[in-house]
Amino acid sequence: MNVQWIGLVAASATFFGVWYGHVAVRKIESVVERLWVPIVLSLILGLGSWLLSLLADNVLLSAAAGTFGVTLLWDSFEFWRQQKRIIRGRAPANPNNPRHARILTVSPAATTLDLLDRDPVGYPVNPEEAIHLIEDKTK
């Protein structure tokens, strides 16, 4: 029997790439004032990973680099989408970030509350209910 590692390597690269990307996009977007910097870095790293994938002699390294590269490229778009979520009030704004402070002044829906930081109730809630649940949690 011949053991094929490529499935495990590709799945691991996907899992860790998506996990890292989700956490990194939220954190980086909340602290960076100029959003184009992490977007450009993510694009460069993603394209570099793709290039490594094309040039690697090892099929496992090629699969991992290609998979991780596409998640980095997707993260470059997610920085914009995260900012839109903040403007719409679906993600918390960081008032210490000058870019977020501007968003808080011009967007009535923007909030500093994390509407997902609450105990689950088993059904979808609107933003007003979420705020009430958060207030109940802090009491």
C-alpha cells in the first residue's frame, strides 16, 4: 500500500491558512490606519506562495504553498470586506484607530460593541436584541 500525504498536507494548509487569515484580518484591520499596506503585503505574499508552488520540486510543498497562497490572496479582499462590516455595524470598530474613529463619526450604524460576544440564544437576533444580550452579560 502506498501512502498518499498530499490530501493531509492540502487539508492542513487550508485549515491553518483559513484560521490564520480569519484571525489576522480581524486583528490587523482593527489596528492599521492605512489599509492598503496589509492588502499589498497579502497580495505579494500570496503571489510569492503561488510562485513557490509552481517552482517547488516537492509535490507536498507545492500543494501547501499553493493552498496557503490562495488564502493569502483571499485575505487581501477580506480587509476591504472587514472594513465594510465595520461601517455597517456588523463588526466592532476600534476607537483608538484613527480610520475607525472617522468611520464612527460618519456611519450611524458603526459601533464599538462586538455583537457576537454574547451567549447564544438559539435563534437569530437583530442588533438591538444583541446589544441587550451583551448588556445582560456584563451585569
